Amino acid sequence: MFQSGKLIKTSELSTESVDDVVNGLKERNFTGYAAFTVKTNQGIEDSSVAFINGEVKGAFFECFKTKEKLAGENAFSKITQCVNPQGVYDVVSLSGEQITMAIAVRPESQVTETIQNKQLENPASEDEILKKYGLASLAQRG
């Protein structure tokens, strides 16, 4: 989806989660994109998230095994749900104009500010998470 730019970082996701990477780029007001290649129980997945001045502007997701392809808000939601993946990511710097142009060519890739903030918030408490997975008794011990 995106053209070549300046490679800023290549790293493994073993020390960082997808959310860590996305949140870090938001905090640094990054302009460019992060490309993820991960192995999950669904197979190999490729995805990318585009930023302009730290705001998520676009996203793509593809799973090779299931042939699932998503763009925009659905892709961003899927990407941010990736928990403990094995994989790598690249961070590539592009200009805001280059990101805008890429999204203009593929408007379905656009992500609204509302969805990006909703996805990255973690409204569930630790107790709610434990209850969800049938581990409520652990919450009472704390």
C-alpha cells in the first residue's frame, strides 16, 4: 500500500506488543507507517498502520492462510487485537502528503480518530478480565 520511505526501525515483537508500537508512534507524533508481519494461530498475517503527526490515518490487514483482507477501521481493530504475536515490524518514515495520497488511492483504508482512540483504550479492569476467562477466584485473592 505504501511506497518506500526512510527505514527508521526494524525489531521483533517479542519485547513489544503491537499496541506498544502503535502507542509509542502516537506519542512521538510520528508520520509514516508501521508494517507488522506476525505468526498467530491463524497463520502468517501482514498489516500496516499509517500515521500523520501521531494520528492513525489508515490501516490494512491480510491473513495469508484464511485469505482474510481488511482495510480501515476493521483492519485497525484486528491489528490491535493481536496478543503476544511472534513476528517483526518495520517503522518507515514518509511525509504527510505521501500518507494522504496513499489513503486517497485506497479510501477504504481510512481510520477515524474515534475508532483509534476506542481501540487503544483499555476499559476492562483486571477483575473483569479474570471473570471473563473464568478466573474470578483469583480476583478475590488480590
